[in-house]
Amino acid sequence: SGSWRRSRLRSGAPARRGFSSGSAYPRVPLSSPLPGVPEPVFATVDGQEKFETKVTTLENGLRVASQNKFGQFCTVGVLINSGSRYEAKYLSGIAHFLEKLAFSSTDRFDSKDEILLTLEKHGGICDCQTSRDTTMYAVSADSKGLDTVVGLLADVVLHPRLTDEEIDMTRMAVQFELEDLNMRPDPEPLLTEMIHEAAYQENTVGLHRFCPTENIGKIDREVLHSYLRNYYTPDRMVLAGVGVEHEHLVECARKHLQGTRPAWGCAKAVDVDRSVAQYTGGMVKLERDMSNVSLGPAPFPELTHIMIGLESCSFLEEDFIPFAVLNMMMGGGGSFSAGGPGKGMFTRLYLNVLNRHHWMYNATSYHHSYEDTGLLCVHASADPRQVREMVEILTKEFILMAGTVDVAELERAKTQLMSMLMMNLESRPVIFEDVGRQVLATRSRKLPHELCAL
């Protein structure tokens, strides 16, 4: 230490380094433009359509909907009025099978790899999702490849080969997904199935969305074609696009989706289910052994999960937006994330439940809405020894929904809902799905110009 001190005295004190906040540099506030930098020129949409939804119905009943959101890429897809709610006359699980079989071999493409290679030429990706009332085949790609994308979608939807090998692979995939669903620590997908099964017993949206184990070996090509013949018809389809010119999309639809003969033939649909959802109410219970499920060396905590729901309204009714605001006001989340940014720390389920009852692991609000009904649910988790108290607390929160609402609380929920809407407007797939679903649901009604992405 002595030699270091002597060398420091000989060389003198180290030079002081100047930072941007030091006196050696001019202090320019961030609100002022930098000198010598040209003024930015921003693109405008003055004189052009401002994201107005356009809808055209073709001669065969197919509807074409679009929003011209500007950019290099577009999202286009086919949405169909089909899903698990229409399987009352069929083996349960057909829609689940079709979701797994999507984008497989067709009349034009020998394998899924060929489809992916075609999409890669336009920087595209594909996906298929099936809900209780809608099946969606979607592609996001460069706007210059719109004709190729629409042709590919038409082939995937109307001309799937459904080979024995593909169906066998799908059986394995469905079996694996069912096993994963029963083993995963997150109970939310399973609880959602159970609350629908209890609320609408053996009808429409209460039917199983996932294929039951006993039906995996029974679904074959003949069963799939029978279902496709009744529900994959032009009058039940919408070709929706975001980021495309409407006339160009209509032209592609006429070229690829009009006058084509599907793989299952042109026989007229005879067994179309037009049932309206009937709310019955009820209770469904399931006991699971989670002793062998663990994310680490510590065993997974033994918990009881409760989901309580009440019938709400469809997304075509005027009360849909108030229910959406109410869902945001209830909010909630998990006990490990409820206080984080954007996790609902000012919502009722956080303030009244998670913040006051430390033994609660979760308290979250959900709102499921369909064309003819809806469900407002609250999911909670706690130790099995405190189930009774947990149910009493949730029931109390449901009763308090009909009470007075603080002005600041209501405005905060509205602001959160609008913020979510604005974020969704920046996401093409979300807009695309909402455009398609709204057109599917309205059918003969007039389509509103402003669509809410909730």
C-alpha cells in the first residue's frame, strides 16, 4: 500500500472524467429539438379510409370483410361457424380433431412442409384455432402474396386429404394433449371446461371442447367428412383480412372460394344444429392427484380450485360493454403477481380478497361471451381446509357487484378497458379475429363500423 501511495503522489491525481451532466457540456433539455437535425416527416392517412370495416357478400353466401390497416404485412383467414357447440348429433371431439389436422396435405400440397415452404416465400406463418362456436384458419404474410395466401387457405379449408396416416398422427396428438391437460399445474383450461359443462348441461356451449378419450379411436375420415359437409358451407364462412385492399380481397375470394367443389362433395347440408344455448346451472367436481406433479424439488402445494359463474349476455347485446367494464373492475390475479405493474392491484378481487386474505393463492375474474349467451366467472384457489370460507368470500363479492360503485373505481376500469382496446388495435391478428367473428355473428344484421376488440 505504501508503494501504491508513493506512485500516486508522483503521478498526481487521476484526471476527472466529464459526463453529460457536468459543466463541460451544454445542458439541452429533452423537450427541445437537437440543433442541426431536420424536422421529421410523418405519414398521414388524410383523404384515405381510416380503418373502416368493409363487407361484401358473394353469390354463394360467402362474406368478405376487411380493414385496410397500412403496413407491409397482412393477416388473412377463413372463419367458420363451427365448433364443439354443434356436435350434439356427432361424436364429441370432431372440432378438436380438425384443429390438429389443419394445414396438412391437400389436393395441391403433398405435405405440411410444402405449405410452410410456400408461406416462407412470402414471410408468412399459419395457425388454426377452434373455440366453442368458431373455427379459424389464419395466415400472416407479406401483402404482395395475397393471391397465394387466399388460394392456400381455400385449399386447406375445402380440399384436405385427411389421409389415414394424418388421422393416426392426430389421434396421438389429441391423446398427448389430454394427458397434458390433466397433469399441468395450471387448472384454468380445465376449470373453464367444467364451468361451461355445469352452466349449460349437455347443450350447445356446454358440450366438451376437447375430444373425450373414448372417442379418439372412433373418429375417422367418414365422420369428419359428414361434419364438414354440414358446417363448412359458404354461407357459414367469412374471409376476413386486415392490411389488404378490399377489392383485391374480394377478387381473390371469387377466384379461389367461389364455384369450387369441396373434397366431401356438394351434397346439401341436412343436419345443421341451430339450437340456442339453454342455461341450466349446476355443479361439476373433479378430484385429481397432484402429488407426482412438481416444477422443482419441492412438492406442488395441495390446493382446491373453485370457479363460480353466473349467466351474462352475448356480445351482440347492449349490456356486453357494461359486463366488460365490470370484468375489468373485478380483475384480480395470482397472489405472486397481483401487485405488479398492470396486474390488477387496484381491482376489487385484489383489494377485497387477495390483500385481506393471505391464504388465498388466486382470485381472477373471467367473462366468456358468445352469440346467444355469456358467463361471468370468478376463479379462486386456496388450501382444501379453507374451501368453505373461500366460497363465502367469492359469494360476497358477487353480491357486492350489485351495490354502489365508486366513481374513481369505475373510471379506472373504463380506462383499463380502453387501454386494452388500443393495444389490441396494434395487433393485426386480434383485429382480424374480431372482424371475422363479428361478421359471423351478425349474419343478416347490419355490421357496426366500430368493432370492439375485447
